[in-house]
Amino acid sequence: MNAANWTLLYQASTWVLPVVFAVTLHEAAHGFIAHQFGDNTAWAAGRVTANPLKHIDTFGTILLPALLILPRFISPGIATPVFGYAKPVPVDFRRLSNPRRDMIWVALAGPSTNLMLAIISSLLFYGTAFMAPAPAKWVELNLFNSVQINVLLCVFNMLPLPPLDGGRVAVGILPRGLAYRLAQLERYGIGVVLLLLFVLPWIGAQIGWDLNILDWAVGVPADALIRFVLMITGQSG
């Protein structure tokens, strides 16, 4: 294996674990909270687990992150956002103790878990001081990427568009008429996200306009949240 291939493999290895853990624990958290509020659908299906094989989605967990990471390797100056998703855990909202209220807590469980993982990852940096330089560097890159990925997942999933978690939160708190209309968008939600993520930026590049809406809708608040995580964990200095 030549030096270029080894470098590419090394860099890719520092993204795989952060992505897998972020999306796996995100989905497991949804199922766990749903179980606490009366719906054991995910629990019975074996989805309340840290085993990534139970949650991996071919596109969302593997292909999408790879497509977003690839530009970083081709042109190191490009800082594309990196995130993904796992197979959604099955939740029967009708079985929740209070469906409209509890749906909010189930939805918030995933992004909250990602925020917690970002904080834990930042704190674990302190432990690398006790490691040998070579493995310490690899662990530091994993932890750095983990902070980025988990914060991006948290912010991205809180966009108020079903079936994203923010959309479910909005459906739970809006007046019933507006909530019903928003819920009807769920079947188109992922298509809209892919449009915003890939199609609009490509069109903008062709016509010379900046149409990367997610850059400010996700990137700007994510940058602020990363700074906050580093500050409260004492890493901002």
C-alpha cells in the first residue's frame, strides 16, 4: 500500500467509529425513551441496543457520510458537513401514555444523546495525555470528529421538518390544525432534505449563486454549539 492510500485509509478510520456510534446511540435513545413512556415496539424488536448492526442503514449510515467525507480527502480545504442517519426505530405513538406530549420527549431523546456524546468526546481529550503519541493522535482525531458529527446530527435533526426530530417536536407543540398540516409533509421530508443537501448547492454552483441553505440553517448554529461544548469542557483555550 503506497503512502497516499495509507493516508486515505488512516483518515477514513477516524470518521467511521464516530459516525457509527453517533447514529446508533441516537436511534437507541429514541427506542429507550419510547419504552419508558409505554411503547415497547422498539424494545421488542431488539432496537434498544448499542449494537450498530441493528441500526445500520446502507444509505444513511454508509453511503451518505462517505459522499460527504469524500470532498475533504479530494480537496483538504473543503469543509463539508458530515452526518448520517440509521434505520429509524419503530415507535407506535398511539401506545405512548400521552401521545402528543410523549412524542416530544421521544423525538428529543436522539439529539439530546448526540449533544451528550459531543460533551463526553470533548472531555475524553484529557485522557490522551496519558497515551503514547501515535495512538493518541488517532484517538484525538476520532474524538474531534465525534464532537463535530454529534453536534451536526443534533442540529440537523432539530430542523422543523418531519420526519426529522425537530419536525416531530413541532407537531407536538403546534396547535392541532397546524400540526396536522406539518405532519402531512413527512412523506416528502427526506426528499426535501436531499434536495437542500445536494441539488440546490449544485444548481447554485452552476449559476454562480450560493444556494447552500443548510450551510446557514445547520452549519452556523452547529459552529456556535461546538464552541459552547468546547467552552464548558475547558477545551476552548
